[in-house]
Amino acid sequence: MEPVTDALEEICRRLAGVADGAVADYIPQLALADPAAFGLALVSMDGHRYQAGDAHTPFTIQSVSKPFVYALALADLGPDAVAARVGAEPSGEAFNAISLEPGTGRPANPMVNAGAIVATSLVRGADAGERFERIRACLSAFAGRALDVDEEVYASEAATGDRNRALAYLMRAAGALDGDVGEEVDTYFRQCSVRVTACDLAAMAATLAHGGANPVTGEQVVTEDVATRVMAVMATCGMYDRAGTWLLDVGLPAKSGVAGGLIAVSPARFGIAVYSPPLDEAGNPVRGVRALTEVSRRFGLHMMRPAGRHAVTVTEATTGRKAGAAWSERVRGPEEDERLAAEGHRIVLVAAQGGLEFTETEQILHAVDIRVPEQPGWIVLDLTRVTAIAQGSAMMLGAALAAFARQGHHIVIAAQRDFPAPVPDTPSWHTFPNREAALAWSEEQLLQETAHFRDA
Ligand code: GLN
């Protein structure tokens, strides 16, 4: 009994009878595919693999290669240079449409053939051979194993690929494609003929979901920035002229291919892939679309659903005036105790746990804000049980604390690691390894500052 496998198997069984759609035959070799073949695979963020049906049947990656080669071009040239050559707007047209920007010939996006041919041509390499080798290595790193080319499908597409050649010639005439058209298109055909299984595609999708790091091998294949950009383009353009309906119904970045492959990415959750050759009129696998629509609904994965807020972040928020929590365990004499009781409201303690993103950071800062004293005080943040701070949140927290410090407050952080990193030039920022040390130091400071009470 294993719930993820059970769900995949159940969907596989139930949709096996769907007989709509037709196997692609414009590439003759693809027409030989078994229309009944049907496999599903899922790879989690821990690298756990789940599968059902024909998840190990090899087929050619076709257009599912496009997001990954686009990722390689982005990694090679950076986003601006790539954007100058290929757009990021849904074309609303078929995958092989001749839709180029008037004047420049720039293709609408890298998920349609025209844009994919340009993206392929942007990959660095001394010659076509080296460029293809880098593409194969990149696809392999995403999949977590060495992938090879189905030479028969490649030969079949090369023999019949005039439409793609025509597209490439048009782009070259408009100045949108450099180099030898024959070679560029040939590299693109080879890339489309790389052989994968549903399990491979699930690992590739999971690598995008995991911020560019393959969750099975651990290899950082592309940066998180690149992965994010690729998923964004998949979300708006991955399903050709069905991209809008797909985003509405399924709500996940996705990419389909004419051999029957389909991937979807649930960011920070998993990558999933389906193999089923019969396609609908838009060129998307019929059973694949049905299966992923069900998975998204069943597990509540639509990107636009508000993320659940189940975790408690702020575990304690108090000032020293209230009995108990904000006091260190240090034993004091009655006179000092009295002063701490009178002035202790100037020490604010907020303790938090778990991972911090925008919502959690805002909760912490709000807890501080409503307790911060009028006179200069000590803002003690116990972050010893915080496990991670997202980059943007660390900046948000640091900036807010630095602003409190500029108002005259002391920032006192208890954390096992150096986070958030002290903001440079903050008048008073102190880090301690635990709450006790942070509180004891703050009390000591308060007692020193109020020493004149005793002398007076
Ligand atoms: N190699 C195919 C082509 O260029 C890929 C198209 C696809 O998968 N949609 O026609």
C-alpha cells in the first residue's frame, strides 16, 4: 500500500480506455508508436520515484526538450541576450506555425518550433557537434542518466522536416537566426530524437521544481533563476494554443511533445510525466492532459490556489514586563530585580520557528512592531529554531531590524547560524548563540543604563 503509486495506478487503469486522439504521423517513424502505451511517473523533492504503467518504455523527447534547451541557452548567455533573440509571449498558434515578429522575425517564444530552433542555435559550442553534445549532456543531467539518440526517428524527421527548414530559412532571411540553417535544424532534429522514458521526464520536471537541482542525483543543473524563468514560459506557452485552458484547468507549468510525452511541474513539490502517443488537435497527448488534470485536482496543486498556512511561526512574543518568559535565568539581587521589573518592558522578545518566507517574516515583524517601546529598547529575536530564511525574506527582516536600530533600539539575535546576516552600518546589532545569552546581555545593558536610579 503506497498512496502515490496507488493514485497513479488508479488513473492509469481508468484512463487506459480513452481512445480519442491520433498518433502523430507527419514524422513517419512516430506513426509506429503503440497507441495503447500509457505510463505515468512522479519524482518528489526528496528524489523518491513513483510510477505506473509503461513508465520505462522509451520514446523520443520531441518538444519536451524545448524548455531544457532554453534553460541551457539562458545559462550560456543570460536572460537579456536570450530575450533579444526569442520572445516570451504565448503565440496562440500551433507548434509549427510560421509566426514571427513582423520586422525582426523574432519567434514568439521558445516552446514553439521557431523559438526552439533559435534557442538551440544559441547554445554555445565550437561547432554543431559540440553544441549537440552539450545539449545531450544537459538533458542527461536533468534526467540523471546518460541519454542517447533514437537514430531512426532522427533520420525520419531529417528526411521529412521541410516545414522546420522553411521556418529556419525565413528566420535567417529576417536576421533572427544566424549560422548554417542545415546545421541548426539538424541539431534541433537530433535534440528532438533524444530517447527518454516517463521516469526520465519526471526526473527532468522534478529538477525544475527543485530550483534547478536534480533531486535524485543532487546535481545543480541550472540556477534557481534559470529554472524559474523556464517554468514561467512553460506556464504561459508550454501547451501551444491550449496554454490558456491548461493554466485555467490544471494550473501547472507544462510541456508536451508529439511522440506522446507530457511533463508538468509542481514547484517545490514534484515533477510528473505521462507517456501516451495519441494527440489531440493541438498536438497535446489526450490521456496525458486528462491524467494531469486529475492529478492537479486530486492533490489541489493549481498554482493560483492560495498556499495553506498551517505552520506556527511566532512561538513567543512578550516584553520583559510580563512575568516569566523574557527573563534570563540569571539570579539577581532584589534591587536589580526591582529595576528590571520597572524597566523590563524595554526588552522585547519574539521567538520563531520553521522556515521564513514573506508571510512568516511579516508575522515576526508585526509581533515586534506592536511591542517596541517608546524609549530605546532591546529587540531580542530568538531564531534558534528557524530552519531557513528565503533570500527576499532575509533582506526584508534585515532592513526592518536596521530601521529599528536607527531609531535607537538594540538588535539582539539568538541564532545558531549567522542569519539574518547583520546589516552593515547598523548602530547596534548583536548576535548570540542562544536565547539565554541574548537575554542576559540585554538585561545587563538595561541595568547598566538604569544604574543612576539606584545612585539617585
Ligand atoms: N520534432 C518535432 C517537430 O519539430 C517536435 C514537435 C513537437 O513535439 N511538438 O515537428
